[in-house]
Amino acid sequence: MNKIYLLSTLAALLLCGLVACSPRQEAPMSLEERHAMQAKAQCQQEASDMVDEGPQNSDDPLWAGYFEMCMHRLGVTDAELKKMWY
């Protein structure tokens, strides 16, 4: 009886561990989210192409200016930009 209890407890713990470690399904991205992510990748590249020296990220005001100008050109709003880390 003790072995059965121990084995069933171990099996239950193993099952719980497998369920807890299984990858989670994320909700599919909306069309707007996909558009914003594609625009982000394109604008990061364009801004980096425009800036020769210094950090090629939002720490550089020149890079950030090019990036935001490109994002606006591609139809990304200021509200969407605020939600996005770049």
C-alpha cells in the first residue's frame, strides 16, 4: 500500500511538473500589432543606416528622431510608439 501511494504521488508530481513547464500558447498578434512590429524592424534598420557613430538605439536622440519619423511615415501612431520598446 505504501509503495502504491508513493508511486501515485510521484506520478502526480511529475505530471504537475510537466504541465507547469509546458510552453504557453500566446494569443495570435492582431493585424495592427503585426504591422507595428514590421514597421519597427524596418525603421530600426533605416535609422541605423542614417547614423554612423554612437549608439544605434533610442539612447541617441538623432537615431530616435529618424526612427520615430520613419514609424510615423509607416502609419504608426504616437500611442502605439509609447507601448513599444525600441
